[in-house]
Amino acid sequence: MADDVTASVQSQFGRAAADYATSSVHAQGESLARIVELTAPQKTWEALDVATGAGHTAAIFAPHVASMIASDITDEMLQEAAKLANARRISNILTAKAAADALPFPDQSFDLVCCRLAAHHFPDLHAFVREVRRVLKVGGRFALVDNVAPDAERLPGESATAIDAAIADYNGFEKLRDPSHGFAPPPQVWIDLLQSNGFKIAAHEQIEKELEFTPWVTRMRCTPEVISELETILRDGPAPLRTFLKPRRDDAGALHFTLQELLIVADRQS
Ligand SMILES: C[S@@+](CC[C@H](N)C(=O)[O-])C[C@H]1O[C@@H](n2cnc3c(N)ncnc32)[C@H](O)[C@@H]1O
């Protein structure tokens, strides 16, 4: 992986690691319980969580599997993940430093690889999917959750050109808030990528995630200038992007908006 991308991720997440331990989006988001249901993990499975962050996904899967390796590229995040496992008295989680596109594990090591709310940081989604396939046993299961960009279903009536612009605008909005954001594609790109790499899709669905603006920018330590720019986009930005993000104020005046999470469960075919 390019050193500057790694450094950006490690600096961004190193500073914010403790905030991810308590972030409600990460610790309690609807996709957490739902991805376990869709995956139907087995007690005999050896599992790997890629880009574990503060370890919420590793911790929710761990009681359902034999063993879980919680991996990440940022040391401070691995420390948070270990703390969470200790606090919950989960004894089958080990942590390991690993880049998503160069997983330091032998071929066919795992029955389950999971990865939640992280792939949009990875520099090369193709390399990531190839690595997931390589470390999974044949028949092994991949459980992915990530934010996705707008598509025709979310922006009905928009032209293909307008949707392409909205995909770029959405990723620009995310990158402004978090410079380590790479690219979040629309859902079909993930499905095509998995199928073309020898996976069979077992389940996929989308969840609408409501976010409160202030904790979202605070978690990333955004400067006042960036916060103001992001607010301006939510108020006056391109119409398709605003249709997608649905900015609104609650009764107390707090700004909220919506993101889309894609959940996919896919099995390695051969
Ligand atoms: C939002 S956090 C992950 C959230 C966590 N999976 C959960 O469910 O709560 C994103 C994580 O991705 C990690 N990360 C970013 N790029 C990575 C890469 N290329 N390889 C491995 N980890 C990476 C960051 O260090 C950070 O801990």
C-alpha cells in the first residue's frame, strides 16, 4: 500500500481511536446485529475482522465463532480493540496488525472474514477482495458492511451523468470531513466486484443510517473551516447530493443527515 495513504489513515485514526470506542454509530449501529444475523456464524469457525477499529464487529461475532483475529493497520485502534475484548471478558479475540490489501495470513486460513465501515478507506478495493478470497477457505464466508454512494434507486429520475456527479460529490463530502476517506462506490460495484472474484452473493441489503452532524465532525477533529464548508454543502450543495443525504434540523436545531450502509454476505465458490 502507498506509504502516504497508510500514514494518513494511521494519523487520522490514531488521534481518534478512543472516540471510536464510544461512537454510537460504531458501537451500536443497526448493521452490527444485522450482519451477524445475515452471516449465521458457526461455533467451529476461525474468523478474521479486517480494519477492526475499536473492535465492535470482532466483539459481536466472537461469541458465535471458535476464534477471532481483530486486525487493523493502526496500533492505537488495536489497543482499543484489545481493551474492548478485556472489558467484555471475551477470551477468543487476538489482535494483529494487518493492511487490508496485504493480509499477513496463509491461503485458506479462515471460515469467515468480516469488515465493517472501513473499506472506503482502502486504497485498492480489488486488491482487498482478492486478499479476502485468498485467506478464506473454499466455501468460506465474507461479511461486508460499508457506506455506499448514490445510485439510480436512491436518485430516481436522475440521468446517468447526474448520478456519476452525485457519486463524486458524495465522496468529496466524505473526504472533506476525513482526508483518509478513499472511495465508497455505489452498491452494484461491490456486487460486481465480488462476483467477478469468484464469490456467490448469499444476501445483500441496505440500511439507512441517521447521523447527527456535530458528533460526526467532532469524531474526526474537523477544523471550524471544514465544519462550515460541510454545513454549506448540506444547505446549498448540489440537489442530487442533498436528495441523497437528506439534511434536516431537529426540534432543538441540531443538524442531521442520512447515509446508506450496504450489507453483503458472499461465499467463496472455488
Ligand atoms: C471506522 S474504523 C472501523 C470500524 C469498525 N470496523 C467497526 O465496526 O466499528 C476504520 C478503521 O479502518 C482502518 N483502516 C483504514 N485503512 C486500512 C487498511 N488499508 N488496512 C487495514 N485497516 C485500515 C483504520 O485504522 C480504522 O481503524
